[in-house]
Amino acid sequence: MTTLFINIKELIQVRDKSVEKVSGKDMSILPTIKNAFMMIEDEIIINFGPMEKLGNTKADSIIDVTGRLILPTWSDSHTHLVFADTREEEFVDRINGLSYEQIAKRGGGILNSATKLQNKPEEELYNDAAKRLEELIKSGTGSIEIKSGYGLTLESELKMLRVIKKLKENFPLPIKATFLGAHAIPNLFKEKREAYIKLIIDEMLPVIAKQKLADFIDVFCEKGYYTPEETDQILKAGIKYGLVPKIHVNQFNSIGGIKVGIENNALSLDHLEVLTTKDLAHLKDSDTIPVSLPSCSFFLGIPYTNARKIMEANVPLALASDYNPGSTPSGNMNFVVSLACIKMKMTPEEAINAATINGAYALNLSHKVGSISKGKLANFIITKPIKSYSYIPYSFTNNCIEKIFLKGVKYY
């Protein structure tokens, strides 16, 4: 089945399939074709170009999108989509002056979510997560990572990962699963944290690997959570089981986690609201991509990742949502792109690159999604009639999306 899209006002993020990511100054370049066509066959993009070069091309179906833009769907490389309940009571606590760390110390935060998740049936967890994923797809997300980490017991971490596996099986977008057993130290292990780390390494990881439930392994490397030494130990154990490292790092403090991540060939280092000169030097000499989570900064009222500093060092940068019930109760990547422009002073070109091709790299999926490229999946957004792609971050509460295609099929 071939489908031809004609009279595309502007076809955005057109690249050779070999481009994995863009770094530094190159992030300011967003390749586009005005007055374009695009041909897909089944689930794959097979051709595109300016309308004047279309000739007498035949197709099983022709769709005229006059006045509309087409761009790749967003690649969201950091979410906590599977959770048991919302945490708006903590939202009120923060309004009343409590910090994220203070809420966590009194039993809120991650441990609050873990308690609720441990008691929630797997089928209910799946149904709730499926509804959330449906909403994210409608807002333009076409590839996504989902973490465990609200289980903090063998049984509950496995329950979360089985839910993610079922989402993979039932939804037509690429989904990557991350094992985040080291998200916090459970109350039961507060005085014996080494025993919990041993549980992760000796009991959780072997079962997860045997059942093929995860692609990545993650650790929350931060004061009050996991030290760089503990992070290193857990990542190395995950690598032995074939899991690719990712890390939550430098959200509140720089404690050496970036160096540990790079030494373990982490695919991505996520958060980086705090970034020292030494941290940046480590990033410059690696293939690891930093991932900024601006909607977390927005919601918690903490600093934003210094995007300009990262790009000026010729380092790539990705954007992701951090969708979770405590610090980012939104997975809308359009808003993430807007925040990147408004608060991080990224240009629309830089932000769109960060949320598409670089987001795909942070998912280990840049060979499949993230750009309009021959041979990649036909996962793309058709906008409503708008003047330019800059209107997407500019109109930060408007829905600019008219249609979503996943694997060449209209999803929304």
C-alpha cells in the first residue's frame, strides 16, 4: 500500500538516514523542503522532495495537505508513565513552602508512589497507563521510553515492567523499557541500603534479564538517593545482563554522577539542571547525550538546564517530558518544546532537533525514527494550517496537530 502526500507547505526535519544526532551549532540547522511531497509504502517512508520533481508518480492513495506542515513525531526519551495515582497533595505542599527534598523526607515523593503501586492490581495499572499513552500519542509523541521505579520490590518492579511490555505489544509506536529499581531506598532498607542494592543486583536483575523485560538500566544518582559509587556498581551489574545505562543526574547537585555515567558508556544523562565546568568537560569527550527535562523545572520551580552552555561546547542535547505524578504531571512534548524556547532560550530549530532526532538517539532509535528519512518508520505529525514551524512553540497552549500517523497508518 503506497500513500502519497502532496502540496505539503513545509516538510520538516528531512535528513539522510545515517544522521544519528546533531550537536552544537548544527542544532540550529533544521533541514526542510517547502511545497513538498512525501511517499510512504506500508509503514516506511520511501521518497520525498519538492513538488516540481514529483512528475507522474502513482500511488494507491493520494492525500492533499495544502497549507499544512509535516514533521516527525516527538521522541520522548524519559517518562515514568506507569504509576498508581496522582500526587496533587504534594503540589499543594510545595505551594505552602515545602521543597521536593522535604516532601520526600516525610514519606512523600517516590516512596509515596511506590506504596500506592505495590497495592494496585496489574490490570488497573495497565488500563491507566494505556489511557495516558493514548493522550501522549494524540499530542504528537511517536516513540517513547517508560521506566519502572515505583515498585521498589522484586514483585512490584516486575509488575511495572510487565505493564510496559504489554503496552509495547498493544500500541503501534516504538517503546523502550527502563529498569529503575534504584529510584529511591525503600523504607524497609533505610538502615541497610547495601542489602537493597544487593537485592537489585542479585535478585531483580537476573529475573528481568531472563524475562527480557528491559532495554535500559537507570539510577537516581543524587544526594539522599544513590551515591556515584553505588550508581557505578548498579550500572556495571546491569551491563553484564545486556542493559544499556541511563542516569538521573545533577537534578539538584553535582556529585560526580556524570563522570560515572560516561565511564559506563551511558546512552544518556538526564536532568542536568546543575552543570559544572568539570561536568561539561566530561560530556565533550563522549558519545553520551544530555537530556533536558524543562517541564520538571517549570513544575518544581528549579533552574533549567543550561542548553546554550551545552551547545556551545559542541555537545548534543535532547528534550524529554519526565512525565510522572510528582514533579511533572504532563507528557505533552509540544509544551516541552515551548519551554525550551521560552525558558532555555533555544531557537525553534534547536528545540525541534532536540525533541526529534536527538530524542530518538537517546532512545537508541535514531535508525528508525526522529527524522523524515528514506527507510525510517512513517511516524509523523500533520499540523493544522499554520504559518510556520515556529508557531508550534510560540502558541504554547494551542493544539497545532490535525493528524498523527504511526507506521504509515492514521492514528488520530
